[in-house]
Amino acid sequence: MKIGYGSLARYVWYGFVFFGLVGCVTLSKDECINANWHSIGYEDAIKGWGPERMGEHRQACAKHGVTLEAEDYRLGHREGAREFCRPRNGFQWGLQGQSFPGFCPDDMEEAFSQAYKQGNEVWGQTRAVRETEEQIQMLRRDLVNSNDAIRDTQMRIVSRSGSVVELAQWVLDLRDLAHRQGELEEALREREKILVKQRHDLTALKAQYDYR
């Protein structure tokens, strides 16, 4: 099933939804005293926080002698959940690699879950590509170091500056270094092949789900 998500950029609160979980911010004394618990519940929901977030607010405000209005919070959170639990947000939530939120209304959960799984699939493939790219970079660095070690060993052998025993050891070292270099080159070729396929698969997923 192909879902169009191009309209996401038009939603002003997009940033709140998908970056609201960065850090755990408790309410200040003034926020507790002046709290509109309905609004706080609503905002928590559209940021992706579950209703258990209420417990953190309760603890924060109890320190200032303020009692949380649980029913107002729950009502606001239920209303916010209906705004948050839309397929376009499910896709983006999965695309961010966020944990699946378990507070969507029954009549919205299936569509949200399907979109979330699609976004999460793209995220997983993106992560696989990045991991392979990092492995390739590491292998290339190892090859540079291997080449340097081979060159240095060759220079010691050619210079004949050591004893007969040292010279024999350098020859053995050079053999081992050459073998290791061959292994690195083979591993690099294999990783590069894998990367080509992973990038192809990622492009196909993006086109399939039209996640932009």
C-alpha cells in the first residue's frame, strides 16, 4: 500500500511531534502553579508521550505543593492522541526510529501501526546503509595502515640494517602483512557489494512508500 506523506511539511507542529522526546523536561514551579492540565495532556500526546507522562508531572508539581488534575490531563491526552495517531505521523515516528507508542485509539491504531512499520522499515534500511558505510571507512583506514606497515618493512629489508635474525623476522612479518592486506582487500570488496545492494533496496523502499 502506497501512502502519500508529502504534506507533512505543511504541519506547523511537526517539530514538536518528532523532537518532543529529546530530553525529559519536568514542569517548573510557575508551570505547575499556572498549569492547564487539559492543554498539557494534549501537548504531551502530540509530542508522542504516553499517558504515563502524567506521573512525572505529578511528582514535579508535588514538590511545589501543586496537585495535578488527573481527569483534565487524561481528557486532553485523549484528544491529543487523536491528532497524533494519524498515518502520516506514524510513518515519521517509525522513520525516526522511535519506539511504537501504545496509546492510540482503537479506531486509529491499525492505520497508524501500518504506517509506523513502513517508516521503521525505511529507518532500519537507512541504518544498515550507514553501518556498512562505516565498516567500509574502517577497512579503508586499515588498508592505509597496512600499506604503510608493508612499505616500512620492505625498506628495512632492503636496507639490510639489521642482523640476520632480524632480517629473517622482517621477511616473515612482510609475508604476514601481505596476507592480512589481502584479507582486508577482500573484505572491502565484499562490503562494497553489499552497500550497492543496500542502497538499491533503500531507494526502492522510499519509492514504494513515497515517504517524502
